[in-house]
Amino acid sequence: MTSPRRPQPPSAVESPVARRVLVLAPHYDDEVLGCGGLILQLAAGGASIVCAFMSDGSGGVEGPPEGSTRKQYSRRRKKEADEAAVALGIESVVHLGNRHGLQDGALTSSLNELTGHIETLLQEHQPDLLLVPSPLEVTPDHQATFRALHEALINRRQGRTEDGEPLSSQDDDSSPDDLALRVLCYEVNHPFYPDLLVDVTAELDGVVEAMSHYRSQLERHDYMGSCRGLRRYRSLTVPDPCRYAEGYCQLTANDFTTRSPAQLIAYLGGAPSLVEVASPRRVSVVVRTYNRPRRLAEALDSLALSTYRNVEVVLVNDGGRRPEVAEDFPFDVQRVDFAENRGRSAAAQAGVEAATGDCVGFLDDDDLLAPEHLESLTAMLCDGVDVAYSDAAVVCYVPGTNGWRESSRRLPYSRDFDRAILLLDNYIPFHTVLMTREALERAGSFDLELPIFEDWDLLIRLSRSSSFVHLARTTCEYRHFLDGAADGSSAGHALGGAASARPDFETLKAKVLSKHATDLGPDALARAVTRMRRQAVLAGEAARARIREGQRELEQMWARERELESSHSELGAEVERLQARERELESSHSELGAEVERLQTRERELESSHSELGAEVERLQTRERELESSHSERGAEIERLQARERDLHADVEAMKATRAWRLHERLRSLRGADG
């Protein structure tokens, strides 16, 4: 079984580039919460962005808030989405839900209609980058959107020309429109295993602004807190300065067309929800094996996951070691053990003879079935249809450090039934086929003379008396293991070796052609050659389209390289300017350092002077106090002397008033007159 993709979290961030972007958002606000930061980056880079909202925003199971009808709530949310789109730089908004009445919370019941609308969007906008919610999301509308995209991409690959011919040839992997399509799955309410991280630290404020327009949602839940928290968590495995990152899983259109829905969910690391189907019609699956226990265990594991449960396994051991079957294997197992190797035809015939089911299918030990395989084909075996077949992805594996790793995945076999072409070459991998027991009995036994091509021979004989119908869905994996291993897991396929490597390959093919030559008349041969020639032309056109797309991508890479070189030159000049500025700043820093030292010295001098001035001030203040004290004493002395002076003056005046003073004055006057 294909291992789930559970890589280590990326340790570096990337910045996706695109010209035309289509965002599929199940609800109003999913585009902000899931991929708002990337949308802002792409818009800033000049990308043309279209956002399609799948549902009408009427409230789903939770319903509109109190006081609002579903219609009013839907109009409010639609207006909020238009405002948020402007904030994100989205060029065009498509309101599928409002336009076509696709109700919020009910997209699962409108899956076919939703698929058709997505096909139209892909055709109209021709995106080279598509953003879609992960199928691991817990919300049914998110799961339905991814499933509808899955169906749309398969339908596009199975498109037809005006002549009714397939757009894709046997050697083409995808339709020309999808050659450049890159799909990024985003997460909203369920974390997954991302293999791409985008640094959105610079865009976080823009995401917050865009989300602020969804007031109706922020009133109900703290969506922005969850949004911010998930982005912060995603940044933990990458270095600073990244503080917020968005996680994505990367897919291509080929991943959708070469895996069933359940296989794709498992590939992304999830556990698909499978509904088991009970039916009275018993299906026998003939499993041929020869000394490949590990491959056999993987094949049986894939069969055990079948949603169709009325199954019998006929395990034919073609002369090898007796294989083991897990004790908890869910289906009845009929064993057929050969003592020696008898070859593919004998093993297949023995399995058919041991089978008891109403329908019979085949599975070799190196191939796989999708869980939906038996359920899908059993449902088609009705109304006169005796043989149904689906598509098989051809997957090549090469040895890796931890076992086998997938190196390529293609879908070369996807053709509606054409008996004339079947007579010329086999385009139906045998394990994609389920047939009724009646059809098998009419066709007869396997040709034991054919060591290879026994399946092609039987299909030709089945086509003589039974009607075929083709289910253009991938429900099987046809595995090639390149370069042998020494662990018992042999290389090649088809029970131990590639049929095309046999020296008698063309001889045996000619034997089958000769055996049925009478069935291929001139008219049928002419029709087959015409169709094969037309398909060769289509294959050439598809190849040329791939070449043109590759040339466009190469030109874009060159243009980007020139831009980067120009940016590198500008950055070099900027670096030189910054380095010169750094040197100037370093010189200024040295000068400033000297000035700081001078100022610090001056500061110390001033501090010393300040101390001396403080002492002088204290001395002067002491002197001032002494002078003030002395002044007080002198004032008292002056007052005493003044009082003495007044006393003396009074004494003089008293003396002048005496008779003796008057006689004295008289005598002095007389002496003066005599002199």
C-alpha cells in the first residue's frame, strides 16, 4: 500500500510564484484563515487572483445569529467577503454559493453540481496555482470542496474531442490545460503534515486587517486567535526572523488523476472515512503469488481495506514458499498450492476453478487495489453489463535508503472500450477488471500455452460474448520495481519478471494476434488504425504542449534569473553603500569615543571643582556666621556707646547750665578780648 506522506516539518521557508491563482474557499473567511498570507504575497508579486466561494454563507447547521434570517446573514457575509478580498488584493470574487443556491453546510449533497462549477472555473481562468482546503479538514464542506476538485480534474482528463476521442492518449499523463497546474492544500481547522512553509511574518498585519472585515464571524468565535496561533506554531521549525508561517501540502493534477479519493487522503497522512458496503453478491478475487511475501502482504493489505465486504480471496501459490496470511485478515481465504511453478495461465485458471463468487477479479502479488475498487465495479455489473474495468496508475519504484521509494506515477491506460483496438493491443490492466462468472464461463478457460498475454487473450474472448463498460477512475496501482533487491522483493512485475524483457515477447504477441486474426476484419482494422493514428496525433500535440509549457517555464526562470541578477547587482551596490556608511559610522564612533572620554575627564574635573567649591562655600558660610555674630556684638557696643554719648551730652548740658560754667565761659571770653 502507498505509504502515507508524513515528512519531517520543513526547516526552511519558500515563496511560491504564480501568474494566475484560483482560490477555492468553502466558506466566507476560509481564504483568510487558510491562505491569507500567501494571497497577500502573490498579489504583491503581480499575480492575478480569483477567489471562488463554494457556499452561500447562510449559517449552516449553526444557523444565523438571533434576529437575522438566513438570507440577511448571507448578504452580510457576502459583503464582508468583498471587503476582505480588497484587503487581500484579490482581483475577482466568484460567489458560487449565492449564484447557484449551494447552501452553507450542505455541499456534500451538491457534489455533482459543485464539480461542474469547478470544471468551469478551471476552464475559464486557466490557473497555474490552485489553493484548496485539505481533505483532512473536519468540516464536511471543506472535504466536499476537495472531493469536487478531485472529480473535476479527473473529468477534465477524461474530456473528449468533438469526434468523441479522448483528449489524452495512452502515453499522456494529463490534459494540456493541467500541465502547469500546481495545487497547494491549506489548513483551517485540522493540522496536517506540510511539506511547504511560507513565511508570512510581514503579512500578518494584513491578514488581521482582512479578517477584521468578517465581523459577523469574529462576534461568534476567536477565529483570529486560532489563525495567529497556528501560524506561530508552524514557524517553530524554521529559523528567525520568521515568526509566523503558513503550512501547505503540495500536489499536482497528476496526483488527483492517479489516486482514488481514499488513496489521496491516505497519501496526505490522513485516515479516509470508508463506508462498508454489504451485498449478497459475492466477489472472488484471485491472487497469484510466487515467492514475494512482502509484496503479497501489501497487496492483501490493500484488499483488506475494501469498502465492499462480501469478498472471497483465492490465494494461488505458484510453486513457491507457502505464503502467510495475517490472522486478522477480514475475508475468507481459499488456498491453492502448486508443488512446482506452472506459470501465470495455470495459476489464474486454478484460481477461477476454486472461486465460488458470483463475480471474479484478479490481483497479482505486486499490485494494489484502492478501497473503492470492488464497490465501484460491482455496481456497474448490471443491466446486461458483464465486464467492468477501471484505470490503473502505473507507478515505478526504485531502491532508497529506507526501502523502495516512488520515482514516477503515470496514467497511461485510460481508454473507453474499443474491441478493434483490443484485437491489436491490450490497454486493460488485468487487475482493473471485474467480470461475472457467467461471462467467464462463456469465454472459456485460460490458454495454458501462453506464458504471458493470457489476460489479453481472455479479454478478447470475453469481448466476443460480453459487453464491457469503462469506469474512468483510478482504482488500482500497477507497480514496477526497478533494480532487484536481495531481500526477497524481486524487481520487475508480473510474478517475478517484466514480460517485455522476455526474448520471445514479440513471438508470443504474434501468437495471440494470429489466434484472433479472423476477428479483425478490414473494416475493424481500418477503424482501429484510424483511431490509433488520431491518438498518436493527439499524443504529439500533448507532447508539444508540454514542450511549449516547459519553454514558457524556462523563459520565466530565465527572466526571474535576470531579475535576481539585477537585484543582486543592486543589492551589491547597496551592500557597498552600507559598508561605506558602516566605515563612516565606525570613524564617527571612534571620534565620539574620544569626545566621550574628554567629557568624562572634564566631568571628573568639574566634580573635583565642585567638591572644592563646596568646601569654600562651607568656609564662607562659617565666616558669614562669624561676621553675623560679630556684627551683632558691634551693634550692641554701638548702642552702648551711643547710650554713653547721650549720657555725656546730658552731663555737658547740665554742666553748661551751672553758674560755674557760665563764669568759665565769661572768663574765656574776656581772655579772648585781651589777647
